[in-house]
Amino acid sequence: MKQLTIFFALLFAITCSAQHSNSQKLDSLLNWLDNHIHNSKDSTHISKNAHKAIALSNTTKNSDALAKSYSFLITYHKDYSQLDSAFIYLEKAKDIYTQQNNNNALANVYLKHKELLMVKADYAQATKKTYEALELYEKTNNKKGIAQCYAAICDLKYYERSYAEGVEWCDKAIAILEQLDNAKVELAETYRFKAFDQLFSTSNLEEALESVNTSIDLYKELNEYGIPMMASVNWRGNIYKYMERYDEAIADYQANYDNSTKLGLERYLIPSLANTGHVYYMQGRYQEALPYNLKAIELIKKTGRVRNLWENYMHVSNIYESLGNYESALHYHHLYAQTLEEFKDNVIFGLESEAQAKYETGQKNATIYFQDEKIAQQKRTQVLYIILASLLAFILFGLFYNYRKRQKRNQELQILNKELDTKNKQNELLLREIHHRVKNNLEMVKSLISLQSAQLNDSATKEAMIASQNRVQSMGIIHQKLYQGENLGAIEMKDYFINLGDGILDSFNAENKVKIECAMENLELDVDTAVPIGLIVNELLTNAIKYAFPDDAKGIINISLKKNNDATLTLKVKDNGIGKVKNAPAKGTGFGSQLIQLLTLQLNGKMQEIIDKGTAVLFQFKLNTST
């Protein structure tokens, strides 16, 4: 019995020792993570050590340490890895703090959630999370937390374009933070947010420059030269840009680009590239600006940080327009209009979420007042009704204020939409004019070939000139259809084939000899597909008229084109002429056949020739469905 007691005592001592050892390891890991979380050179070790900390937290059943480990992974995935993974660990940390009823820690998680949502440009949900955090901090009277929420609202106001209101929120946050110890990190961030709004809320840009330099100086005191410092340096570059101090702006952007490259932070190359391109555009250096903004767009799509995508599309569209590349300008203008519409929707949803958050806060306070009314003595009834009435009046005022603000915002959006409509109409008119001029130029080329061929006596050369004239005509008809039609991006092929056939019959004076029929439904194709198909049909019609009906024989040529599905097209050109004789020597120069083969390859197609009571040529084309 005594030996059994000694055994259990030793087992208990070993277990306690192991538990103590695991706790020490866990404390060491959490301390390392706290000191290295913002060091990108340690990003791989951050992930590994955070997962080790999670395992030890589960072993020691330490829920606080587990939640902290999840928080480190949130930051890791936000700054260095996959943004979507950050949301997963955020929910895990939130569940722990909710079970613990730890309001301060839960409020901090809501602010982290707001940061993740801002990266995805989901301003509606970001606003909701900020007000949820503010409500929790107010319950515990956490001054620093309240100030952080004020700063977060200031940040959100920038994206709502409520710049003056944003400055007011930042000033409220600064007034609190300057009274607190150990709040330099939060103070530096708040001065940066204030500079964001000051850039567009005041004509005195020196005030914005002063705020952002205060932020930079605070980061230097903290020996912080990572992502937060780069954000402030980038914004100082933006202020220099609008002050037309372009060299200083480029210097700040380049410093951030070099630092991001050194630290391996690919996603933080985006603002440096985009802003450098914008500076060159503002200086009229369009050819230099273009690669910067295109690279920024590429990285935005790759990393999912889409909140400034519309702005980069706009810059690229303007650059192409300035360079005279109107087709590319129109393409990027469409992308700009689409992403801007999504951005405006997010802003509007954000305003609605802000109003809803304020309303729900008021309703919760009203519930508290009613509960207090039941508990309080009878003599306090009158006071409570007064407080309730005041609260309801405040809510109504807030809703009315937000309603007026939304009205003003909608008016601004209507003006912006009118400007976009005007630009779209200008671009459409410009594109029609381009197609018209191309068609006229092709007509001129056709006329020159016709004049030249009229002076030739050699029949082979004359036939080659007529063939070239018909090829030019086939392209000219397409551009004529484009500027005359409603759809500037597509050609109705049945009508086009009819016009093409009439032109070829006229050039060979074969109207009474050959009849061309189009056995097909109406079908619209884009220009890049219609032009090569038109040239292929032109060559087949020419060959059939020349060789299928000798000695003034009459005949019929059938053309059909149909879309089997979204990926394939079938073209068939058939005549009821004499057909080809096997092993017979080729007629003509063979250039037309070579051209058909090249155009078929261009459209990812296959050609099949069938000799049966005439000649039928069948094509299967694979459409390019990539976006």
C-alpha cells in the first residue's frame, strides 16, 4: 500500500512537471510571437510558432493563450498569406472571448474584423463591426479602446467621402490618446487617418502634411519601419502629389517600393506602383505611367485587395485615351464603370449600416432604461420618461441627419452617373467615327486597286488584283455595319454574307449566272471573329464563281453559319457545280487556299472538303471563351 502511494505521488509530480514545462514553452512562444509578428523576415516562423502555441494551449487547456495564438494567425494571414484564412481564425478567437464574456478582448477582435473587411472593400460590414466594438468598450469604459473606435470611424469616413466628419472623429480620438500612457502606436495610426481625410477636406494641404509627419515621427520613436510606417510614408507621397511636389512624392513611393521588395511584401507594392503611375500621368508622361498602373492592377487581382481597383482602371483608361489607343481606353473604361458601381454600392451599404448600428444602440439603451424603470422607485418614473424621450429624439435626429446625408450622396452619385453617361456617349461617337473612317479608307484602297487593275492586260495579274479588291471589300463591309448598327461590338452575319455575296457577284459580273443563298438564322459575332470568317467566305465564293460553273453554267452557292454552343461555330459553303477532279492540277496561284488555312488556324478551326454533286467546305471553329 505504501509503495502504491509513492508511485502515484511520483506520477503526479511528473505530470505537474510536464505541465509546468509546457506552460513555460507556451509563454516563451507567445513572447516570441509578440516581438516578431510585424517582422516579415520571420513570417514562416510566425506561422509555425503560432500553430505550436495552439497545440500547447490545447494541451494545457489555456483558453486565453489559445485565443492569443489565433490572433497572431489573424495578423499573419492578413499581412503575409491568404486573407480568407484570417477570417477563419478570427471566428475561432471570437468564440473563445464570447464564452469568456471578455468584452475588451471581444471588442479588439471586432476591430481586427473591421480591418480585414476594409481590405475586401466591404465597408458596410466594417462599419457594423466598428460600432459593435465601440459599444463593448463603452460598457467597460476602456478609454484607449473607445479612442481606437473613433479612429476607425475616421478611417471609414474617408471611404464614404465624408472627409470633414472624419477629421472630427480623429480629433476626438487624439484628445483621448494624448492623455494616456503607452498609446503611441494608436496615436501614430490616428494621425495617419486624420491626414487621409485632411487631404480632401481642406485647401490647406500643409495641415495634412503636418499630421502625416507627426505619424511618421511617432513611428520613428517606436522604431517601427514596417507596414504601419510604409502606410504613412505612402500617404505623405499622396499629399506631395497634390501639392505638385512630384519629385518628393516619387521619392516616398520609391522608398516604399524598395522596402516592400526587401521585406518580401508583394501586396504592399500596389500603392507604390499605382501612385507612381498616377504622378507620371499628372505630368503628361503617359508612356511611362502605363506599366506602373497595369502592374498594380495585376497585383490587386492576385492578392484580392480590391478597394482601389476602380481607380486604377480609370487611370489606365485615361492613359490609353491620351496615347490615342481608343479601343483599349474603351475596354478599361467599361471595367472602371463596373468596379466603381460596386464601390458606390459598398459605400451606400456602409452608410445604411452606420445608421442601423446607431439605431440598435439606441434601442438597447432604451431597453436598459425600461428595466431600470421597473426596478427604480416610483419617484424616478418622471425622470426616466424624460431620458427616454430625449433618447428617442436623439435617434430620430440621427436618422434624419443620415437621411439628409444620403440624399446629398445620392445627388452626387447622380451627377457622377451623368458624367459617366456623357463620356460613354462621347466614346461611342468616337468609335463610330473610327469605323466610318476605316471603312472610307478601305473604300479608297479598293478604288485604287480597281484603277490599277483596269490598266493591266495580263489576265492572271488582273484576277489577282480583283481578288485583293474583294478581300478589302469584305473588311470594309464589316466596318460599315459597325458604324451603321446599334451594337458597336458585334456584326449580324447573315446580312453581312448577303452584302458580301452581292459585291463579289458584281465584281465578276455574275449576277445572272450564280445565285447565293444564306440558309441560316440571324447571328451576331464580335469583330475579331467576323473579319477572318468574312475573308474565308470571300475566298470560297470567289473560287466557286471562277471554277465551279464553267462555260456560262448556272448554279447556286449556299452559305450557312451557326453557333452549336458557347464554344463552337460551324460554317458551311456549298455549291452545286462540277466539283473538283481528283489529282487534277491546282488552278490559280494557290494564295487563296493558303489564306483560308491560315485564317482557320487563327480561329482554332478545322476544315473538311466534301466532293459530292458539287463542292462543300465545312469548318468547325473553337471560340475563345476566356475573360
